[in-house]
Amino acid sequence: MTEQDRKKKSVRALALELLLEAQKENRQSHLVLRDALEKRAWLTAQDRAFLVRLFEGTIEYRIQMDYILNQYARIPTGRMRPAIREILRMSVYQIRYMDSVPDSAAVNEAVRLASAKGFGNLRGFVNGILRSIIREPDRLRWPSEQDDNPCFRIQILYSMPEFLVRKWMDAYGPETAEKICRSFLEERPLTVRVRGQAAGEDNFQSRLPQGCTAEKSSLVPDAWYLKGVNHLASLPDFQSGTLYAQDVSSMLAVRAAGIRPGSRVLDMCAAPGGKSILAADLMREADPGGKRAGVVISRDVTGRKLALLRENRERCQVPEMQPCLWDATQFRPEDREAFDVVIADVPCSGYGVIGRKPDIRYHASAEKEASLAELQKKILANAVRCVRPGGTLLFSTCTVNRAENEDNTAWLLEHFPLVKKEERQLLPGSYPGDGFYYAVFRV
């Protein structure tokens, strides 16, 4: 056995532990993965990439993996032991989607993992299912376009819950719903903002590590798409604050707020701080002499989020940014009409970033949406009160859901004397960025 084979064994075992941890503790998968990678900085770039793909891919394709397994196994996946179920899911993912992994290796490692987890008596069960999938592909029946149930076809092909597929079909039609679901499974580059004078430098590409590539966005002046970056925090430009990971959708929203030099800006739900930093940069870029200093009050509700705001403020060296702890659902009388621009990037269901946070799809529900929409109303009502007459309110979310987006914009216009200046729902698959919504109002 080669050293590379031994490492992959270890990485597969780690992937299994992380999958079980995310399931058992109901933790967001991207946080489970982030913590694991931070604790294992010694992992090579190759091992890190293998782990990320196996872990994220198994979660992304869970619905499809279960559909396949249920056609070959005598026991439905819902009744399997959690460890065996995850071993089978990650093994089927390797067989179907990881060409660099020989089928025999996926099967043998699945059997080994079953024994290592104390299920030696189920080695034959695991081995039999996986070898049947490999040897008898004709047993697998996929839903087709000729079926009477297009919703089910989209569910299985793109591993998306029925609840979300029906929502998007009703809102946008089957074709656009399928585009949205397909986009979440497509490989997407890492989007970063290159700050200040560095944004226009032609040698930005040359400063990246070997194997990394950068493509300048045509949508936002300082946005770049990076590929081949396994550990963003290790890049010198990130450590110096020149780089900030931020999607073009978020950048477009902040730019639409019309922030000017000397503005007094409130970012109500600011962590991790990308919108606050961009707001400060926009003020500085429009006032190179520094004659009209502005301020960005960056608030959030927990100590952990406040620490993250402070960390990014220091790394990016943004003196205009003032992080502070505050619950956006609570109004402060001294904030009444105190700001030129208020950014209300409110908590949401996050459907627009399922491509980056795959397990969001499994927690979607009408009850959760209704609760979030009401929470948003509380924050937005406070946001309006904070804007001075003639000022601007930016309302934004990273979701694709009319109850949280267009409906709450209509609610704002019905209950407050606002003028809507711009409104955009950016749909995944129809737009080169995360799903995102924003509306800009003049008070």
C-alpha cells in the first residue's frame, strides 16, 4: 500500500466522523468542516481537497444517494444504522462522482470503515450493496422528462427536497426551478474583493500560489473569481487585508445604497463584516484626500459575531468601522433618524447559498420561513426609524423566497412612507453569483 493510499484511508475515516457529527449534533456542515480543517492545518492540499469534496458531495447528493441505495438494499436507508448509512452514502458518491477513486477502493474502504465502527457483522451487507451498484447498473431507474411528475425528477436529479422544488416551480416555473437546483451542484469559484489600489493591479494573478487562477468579474470593478485556492487564510493578500471573501451579489447590494464620503452608516446585522468594510472603502475611494471622514457602526447580536467583526476590522485596517454588540430587534431611541444609510441584511433561510452551504436544503420548512419573515419585520421597522429624512435604507437577504423578500418589501411600503428606488432578485443559475435579494428605499 502506498503512502497516498494510507492517507486517503485516514481522510475517509475523518470524512465519516464529520458526517456523523453534523447529523448527530445538527450542526451546520460548513462549520463542522471549517473547524476540522482549522485543527488539521498539517493536511496537504491534496488531502484537504479530497476531504472537502467527499464531505460536501455526500451532503449535497444525500437525496440522490438514498434514492440509489433504496433500489439495491433490502433495508431502506431510513432504517439503517447512522454509521452504515453514511458509509454507504459516501461510498456511492465516490463511485458515481469521483473518477480518481477506483470502484474497488471505494468498496474495500467502506467495508473497512464498517468494521472499524464496530459493525463487522455488516461487512457483507455493505460489500453486497456496493458491488451490486457497480455490477448491475441497469437495475437503477432514473426519473425521466416523460414522467408525469417533473417535481420528483428535479428532486432526484439535483438532490433537492420536494418542499423547495415545488416552491420554486410555483414561483418561477419548472424550467427556472430546474436551473436553480442545477446551479447548486455546479462547481463554483471562490469570489473575493480585492481592496483599494490592489484591485486594479495587473499582477494580482502573479501573487497567487502556483495552481491558483484568477478571473476578473465583469459585474463589479474589484471582484475576482479564484480557483485552486484550498486555504484562503494562508494567502499573504488575505492576511494583509487586501483580499476579502465576498460574493458579487453582496457587493452589488452595498454599491446600490449610494454611500458617499462622510456618510454615517449603520450595518444592523453586520457579522462577519463584509458589507461594513465595503461601505467604508466606498467612502474612502470617493474621498481620496480624506477630507470628509465617515463612520460605519457595525452591530451584531452575539459575542462570537462581535469578535469576528473586530478580527476583520483589524485585519483589513478599517478605522471607520466601529463594531458593537446590539440586538437589531431592539430599538435605541438615540438612533432615531441618526444615519444617512442603514444596511439591514437580515437573518433569512439562506436558500441562495445552498451551493456553498449544502445542508440548508434539509432544514427548510414553511414554519421556519414564517418565523424568519416576522423576525425580519421587527428589524426592518427599527431600521426605518434609524434613517434620517432623505437617507437610504438597504434591505437584503441571501435567499430566494418571496415571503422573506418581495412580500416584506411590500409590507415596508404599506406601513412606512418610503420610496422604492431599486429592487432585484438575483436567481442562481440565471446569474453568476449567489442567490440574493435587495431593495433600496429613500426615506
